[in-house]
Amino acid sequence: MTALSQNPAPAAPSQTPAPGVRHARNRVIGAPSDEGSPHPPARSSTISLPPLQLGPLTIDVPVVLAPMAGITNTAFRRLCREYGGGLYVSEMVTARALVERNPESMRIIHHDPDETPRSVQVYSVDPVTTRDAVRMLVEEDHADHIDLNFGCPVPKVTKNGGGSALPWKIDLFASIVAATVREASKKNIPVTVKMRRGIDEDHLTYLEAGRRAVDLGVAAVALHGRTMQQHYSGQANWDSIARLRESLPAEVPVLGNGDIWSAEHAIAMVEHTGVNGVVIGRGCQGRPWLFGDLQNAFTGSTERYRPSLGDVADSFYRHAELLVDTFGGDEAKALRDIRKHVAWYFKGYPVGGELRASLAQVMDLAMLEDLLSQLDRETPYPGADVEGPRGRAGSPKRPHLPQGWLDSQELNERQRELIKAAELDVSGG
Ligand SMILES: Cc1cc2nc3c(=O)[nH]c(=O)nc-3n(C[C@H](O)[C@H](O)[C@H](O)COP(=O)(O)O)c2cc1C
């Protein structure tokens, strides 16, 4: 099956309503007003940005696939890479599991032989474990780029002081970054940090954490424009991303993350914030061709992918096939994994409830092929319906933090003990 279809006609400007309008309507009543100004619409349909320079790495198209646990495995990265250039980050791996050579962690850091650069995201709460994990990545030649995760908002992580809770303890944050940069620099491997704005509006950490990370030698700083409290609700605050860009030295790239659902949104983010590149998470779930649109937008082309239902089905099938490889030939496991992608791929396309339900229970490739053959392949691209928010959303969540966490930016002894637990049983942010 073939996966690609490109509409050679110049893309009409997106029919998506101005993002600000949509978000304003969806705004959570009574939520803290921390979303910044409404996202502006793009002023143009292409934009020119220099390649992204991360230490010795030159990323021609300044676009990054956001690390997403359970999503950005070798299969999905390959699918996305086939459409466009950029930096494709792995699912996160915890430093501790890596040091213990947990088989799942070893799978996560595996890259296809043709994947370059090999980018790995590490989650850690402890400088010593971080050092050991990064040393292993570097000495055993597993990575060309290392990203550090300081954005995870999941309560079971933050209640132990990990993820987006951690930059508040700024010295701990700095020692994890320092340990990573020190080990990675032995082989000239660039390190980046990815973080949120802070814990809540009263405890914003991104400006200080960004500055400290730059002082310690990171190659770039990525900011998801939400706080831990915002979780995935409302809209990302692009004004904060602009503020971070202004506050850091111009030679250190700042990457903007949050609510890019189409190439036009990426252009709007760059125009609004002045960032040097964009990081795309949920917008490419079920839409790997978004990286083709982004490459076009960043290289002066107005062409956009407008896949028919048949094209979508082909990509979906190919994704499933690639997952079989990712999971070492375990077809049942791969097909279980593809089920979570069904709603994303077929969002906005007229696919009946019964067929959707069957797809969400698919057992093997033969059954998948049979189910997909029931689709009307000629059904055209639905337009704006597929270019809006998808994936995780929800409402703001009360931050779950260790007791007394916000009393001081320094760790006390009890918190030092507690934080070790933050690394156990962690997945995704
Ligand atoms: C399913 C899922 C898994 C995620 N896993 C991670 C992760 O492992 N590491 C990380 O730094 N961020 C993770 N994120 C956050 C994304 O990288 C990104 O910052 C966030 O989705 C905002 O970007 P978006 O609006 O483009 O989706 C995850 C997000 C989702 C939806």
C-alpha cells in the first residue's frame, strides 16, 4: 500500500478559524487567566528560518517532533521522517531504568540504522543517576542529541517532586543539567531542555530555569507554554514563549511548543514569538504528513497534504506494519498499540461507529487490511475539521506536590529522600 498523496495545487489558506477564536470559545470558565493573548492567525503561508544549529548538529528544517511516551517510537518517527525534515525525539526514558538496562528502555533508545540524528529524551530527578545514564548513552554511542524532560505534569510524578515540579528546586535542576552537559560534551553531543512555564501562575520557573540551563551550556531551550496546573487545558501561552526568547542570548535557540495543529499555526507561533524552531506534539497524532506541510511552509512552498480517506488508511496500515518491526515482530502487541491511534487518524472523516469500534479492537494485520478495505477510499480531505485540537485536553488540575514543596526553592532533607521515588514507574508527560 502506498501512504502518500500530495495535492500539487497551492494550498488555500487554512479554513481553520483563527486559533484565538476557537480557544476563546473553549476557555474554561473560572480557570486562572494564564493563557496569554489569543493565538494570532498566521500573516503568511510560508516563513523563512535558518536551520536549527544544536552544537555540531544542523537541522535543516527547524521543526522538532515532541517526545511523546507511547507514541514517538521508531515506527512513528519513521513515518513522520518520510514526510519532512526535522529532529525526531524518542519517547522519554528514565535515567534509572536506563542504568538498569531495563529491556523496555533499551527498546526506547534504539534507532533505525538510517535515523540521523539519533535523539533521546531522558527523564531524571537525581544528578548522579543522570550522570550514569548519560555516560552510558555517550560511551556506548546510543545518541547524537539528548533532551531533558522537565515538563511532565502527571500527578504521580509531580507529587514526588519530578517533572514539571522539579525546576522550582532550581539548584537540583541545575545539577541535573550540569551533569548531563558534562558527560555529553565528552563526545560533543548537544543537550537541550524541555520544560513548562512553571507550577502555576504564582510559581513560574521558566525564565530562571532557561537562564541557568543556558549558563550551563545547553544547546537550546524548548518551552511548552503551559504550567503544570494547566495540564493540557485551554491554550498554551505563546506570550511566555516570546518572553523567554527575548530574555535569552540570541545565539541560543529557543523552541516554541504548544497548540500547533497545522503549518499555519507553526508560522503564527514563529511570527508571534520570534522562536528559532517549533516543537510539535499532539498535532501530528494521526497526521504524520504534518511534517511535510511544515517542511513546505518553512522552505517557501504553499503546498499542503490533503489526504483522502484512502491515503489515511494507507498511512494507518503502514504505521501498524512499522509497529510490528518496532516490537520485534510481535504482531499482536503492535496491533494493540495501533488501536489508540484510530480516533486520531480518522478524526473528521466519515467513518461509521461500528467500523471505528472494530478498528479499535483489531487483532492482526490481515484483519486490519480487511477493515480498511471497507472504507470509501475516494472520500476527500475534510478540511478545517482535521486541523484543530486533537489528543489530550481536559481541564486544569490542582498541582500535586510534596508537602511544603513551594515553601522554599531549596530541597530539604525529607524532600531529597522523597524525590528518589519520583523516578520509579514513570511514563510520559
Ligand atoms: C501522549 C503524550 C505523551 C507525552 N509524553 C511526553 C514525554 O515523554 N516527554 C515530554 O517532554 N513531553 C511529553 N509530552 C508533552 C509533549 O511533548 C508536548 O510538550 C505537549 O503535548 C504540548 O505540545 P502540543 O500542544 O504540540 O501537543 C507528551 C504529550 C502527550 C500528548
